[in-house]
Amino acid sequence: MDLPQQVIELDDLTLRPFRPETDLPELFQVIEESLEHLRPWMPWVAEHSLAKTTDFLAGRAALWASGEEFTYAIVLDGAIVGVCALLRREDTPAEVREIGYWLHPAATGRGLATRAARALAEQAFRLPGVDCVEIVHDPANLPSGAVPARLGFTEHLRRPSERLAPAETGEEQVWRLSRRAAESLGGVAHV
């Protein structure tokens, strides 16, 4: 099975798989400090706990090995500042992968999510059979929507969605970048 690159170096930014045995305290602290920032958009925040974070980290290696989800710590200058993932949803075609991301509030507004998403899109197109990459967010979450717009994704569709987090509108905005569009841009757009 072809897998994405495990460690992605982007100058001062590194994307790497989590190490459950050593990353737990730091990731838990980053989440704790980000709760109010994430609460409006991330349903899992309502059940945040040390046990949930432990379970999250414990499951990453199996998901990576299966090819279902490739989750990375976003590390800036040696410190974890967020999480990003390249995944395949059960309800999407086999040729589509989705990118997700979140950052500590002190790390936002610096292009880190955009750089991480660009790297994951590039990795997705290295996987056999992947023809499209999507980024899905609530349309009211304007900072999340700015990322795919910067990278050359186009709005693919809007669809109803169950409201699971406080600020969600009950709609999802799906941005898509096809392999053909990325190639015509000379790769995923660089910002």
C-alpha cells in the first residue's frame, strides 16, 4: 500500500505522526488552551478529556496502517500547535480524500493551516487512485474557508448537515481540488 510521507518538513513547520507515549501531555495542554477557540466548530470539544485524548492518540497508528486516516501533529519551532489529517470518509467515493485541520489560537493568522493543507493535498495526489481532495467546513467558519480558497480549491457544493457544535449553521461547504486542476496550476497553489 502506498502511504503519504511520514514527516513533512516545511521550513520552520513540521508535520509528523503523533507519538502517543510522548505527545499526550503536550497535545492535551494544546487542546485545553484551545477549547474556547474550537468549541464553536468542533463537536468533540464537548467531550474533551484526558481519556478521550489518550484514546485519540492510541488509534492513530492503526488508522495510518490501514490507509484510512493520516493524522499529523503540526509542530512549529519544536512545539505542537495543532492537528491536521488526510482521510477517506466512508460516504465519499474511493478517489476522494478530505483534509481537516485545527490550530491553537496563538498559531492562527500566520498561514500555518494553509501550509499544512497544501502539503497534505500534495501528499494526497501522490496516492494511487486519488483524483480529488476536499476541505469541508461550516460556511460560517470563515477562517477555515479561507484556506481552500487560497490554495486554488473551488466551491463544489453545499449540503445540509446536522448541527453538532454551537456555531454550526446546519450546512457544510465542500471545497474541491481535482488532480487535473492542481496540475494546471503547476501543483497546489503556493501562498
